[in-house]
Amino acid sequence: NTIDFLEWIDIVSSLSKGAVFGFIAALMGCYFGMRSERGAAGVGSATKRAVVAASILILAANFILTELFFSA
């Protein structure tokens, strides 16, 4: 039944979203990692900030990409 209901836009949108989400996660990790302070506490704080920033940006990107791909 999957073949009957699967459309090309589903495949394209999922691959595009995955690439964008991966880029956002990598970008936030690099940005906050390069700006981290010395020691374990600085690295832990930078990691926490990177995860929060990436989560918020991924949520916003998901909203925007879903609107772009599936607006009728």
C-alpha cells in the first residue's frame, strides 16, 4: 500500500529537510564550539547552548519548509 500513496514530493521534501536539519545542527555545533570557554564547564555550557539553538532553528526551519513544500 505504501507505493500506492507515496508521491515524489514526499521523497524530495524528506531528503531536503534532512539536509537542512543536518546543516543547522553542524553549523550550531561549530559556531558554539569555536566560541566555547576553556575547561569542561565551558564546553558543557557551549554544548547546551548549541543544542538549544539548533532545536529552535530546526523547529522554525521545519515550519518554513513544510509550508513551502506542502502549501496548496
